[in-house]
Amino acid sequence: MVNVLGFVDHCRRSAAQVVSPIYAAALDFVYPPECLLCGDELTCNTQIFCEPCLARLKPRFVNECPRCGAPVGQYVDLTKGCGQCHRESFAFDRVIRLGVYDSDMRMACLRAKATGGSGIARGLATILVREKCSHFAGFAIDLAVPVPEHWTRRFLHPHYAAETLSREVARQLKVCWRRNLLIKAHRTPKQATSPTPQRRRQQQGSFEVNRTVDLAGKTVLLIDDIMTTGSTASAAARTLKNAGAKRVIVAVIAVSPLRK
């Protein structure tokens, strides 16, 4: 059912943009627009999520660490990071995130990863840009890139959430999107089951940069769906900086609430 909804959503939005509004209205009559998360009918075909789902996805924690995105208290000194990251040596300069990976946000991220989840991924990217517009505006971003996956995994799973997210964020921010600028040169084990020190070792030297693009002095927006320990993002950011990037800002939909 999710695949059908995703296909219909794609057809509807394409029709609204490039085809007669009469055709788009006819499609709405046959297939009334539905929330891609809960399936409830939407009042407007430009929506992706219904208002209740949207409310559950909006950030619940007002204060966050700019260095790692972790939720923090109002009066925490963040000069050198928060309690979770002040001892970390991240190669990226800042994290911009929508929420924390738990409850409804966790479910939405998993749905965005799944086959047919491109519509949900685009919706999450839209909310991220809308909710964090002032954060993005604080940086002169030159280009956006996804955290890449190794080609063997891409071959088996054509839909890749980080790629969909990064393309949509770049489109809404009106910055250049470089899909193949950053390359996963070596396949690494799945990170979810590995402890943090092992994750760092696994990611060392796993990324390469397409040298046809001049990164000298550039600010790069590095985009992924979830950040757990920051090991993958840091390794990717280090590779970008070694290739000449001046600054790397990480943008994710969710960060892990507690990193070990």
C-alpha cells in the first residue's frame, strides 16, 4: 500500500506542476490525497503529512547542542560542546537537525528508508528546511551532498534516503546539489551494531572525493537521515576538508538521543 501511495503522490505532484490543473483535479477525485504516514485524507494536495502527524514530527526540544545536535538544558554551557560531545574530535563544524530519533520520528525515519519511502523523505526534508531556515541562513552554503553508500548496497537498494533528502534540501535552499561528489570507496559493516570506537576505525579512509569539483574555500552541506555517533559524518567531513572544503555543516533529520 505504501508503494501505491508513493506512486500516486508522485503522479499528483508532477501533474500539478507540468500538466493541466484539470488532470490534477481528476487524479485527486479518483485518489484523494492521503497522509503518507497515517493514511488519513488531506485537505490540500500540496500537503504530504496531515496536521496531527506534522505536529508529532516537529522538534520537541527547543535547546540543542550546535556541535552534535543533542538535546540540552536551557542553561548548559555549550562553548566546547555538550556532555555527549565535548570530548569528541569531529571534523564537521556544525549539526543542524530536525528532531531526536525516538517515538514518531523514529517511525518516520524508518519509513523514509524503506522501499517506496521517497515521498516521506521529501516531506521530512521540507519540514527540516522550514523549521531550521534561520540555521541554514547563517551559513553561505555553496553546495549540498549526501553521505554516500557503497555501490553494492545501492545496487541492491535503489532508493537511498540520504540522496532523496539531500536533493530536496538543496532544491529548497536553492544551492547546487552534487550527488557523486563524495564517494564511498570501501564497503564497511553496518554501523548500527558496532560500538563507537569500532565505527571510527571502520570509517577511516572509506570515503573519496571526485576531484573534478573544486572545493577550495567552499562550505559544504553534508546530508544524511540519522546521526548516531557522528563517526560516519566526521569521516566524510574530514575527506571533504582534505579536498579543500573550508567548512562542513551536517544536516540530518534526527540524532540519536543518547550516544555511547
